[in-house]
Amino acid sequence: MTERVVFEYALLRVVPRVQRGEFFNAGVVVYCRAKGFVAARTELDEGKLKALDPTADVTGVRAALHAVEGICRGGTDAGQAAGDDAGRRFRWLIAPRSTVIQPSPVHSGLTTDPAAELERLLDLLVR
């Protein structure tokens, strides 16, 4: 049996009009220190975005979500965070901010496969 290890995750919330506080989930970031794993998956529901803000910049929101995925991948896609380890990139991404893309509080659990956990959470909490 494969050993279960601790993982952490945060949802990525789209908050089109920050002053109103309305949001919907558009992605998940998963971090597992034991496996040196950090990854994000995003899916933007344009219908929900336009329902909350008909003037929302869909292209900009999509770009911001894709930037999170790039930071998780590391390398040249991570920009200034390229040299950071997985834990530092995760902590930077989940830091509270007042922008259109906001992280949820961090949650934790046990898993044998962080990549599979990412897909499970995306299905459960975003799709």
C-alpha cells in the first residue's frame, strides 16, 4: 500500500467586482511538501463571470488564471518565482489579496496521489 501524505489546497475564486464580494470558484491549487508537488488547474465559467459583471474582462481573468498555472509549473512560466521551490510558490499564490482572482483559506488532507487529488477537487468544487 502506498503511504498517504499530507497535502494542502486552496480554491481560486473569481471576484469580478471586489467591492460587492460576490465570487465563484474557478480553480484549485494543490501543494504536497512530501512529494515536492505544486500544481493548479483552472476552468473559467464565462457565463457566471458575465452574470456577476457584464463588463468583466474575460480575457484578463483567463490570463490571470493561466498565470497561476504557470507559476505552479515553475521554470520560465513562473516569471520572478522561477527559482523558488514548490512551497514558496504555493505560499505566494495563496497569500490574501484584493484582486479579481483571490485564494480561499487553505485546507488540508491526506492523499497517495496529489495529481489525482487536484483533479478530484476540481470536479468536486469547480465544475
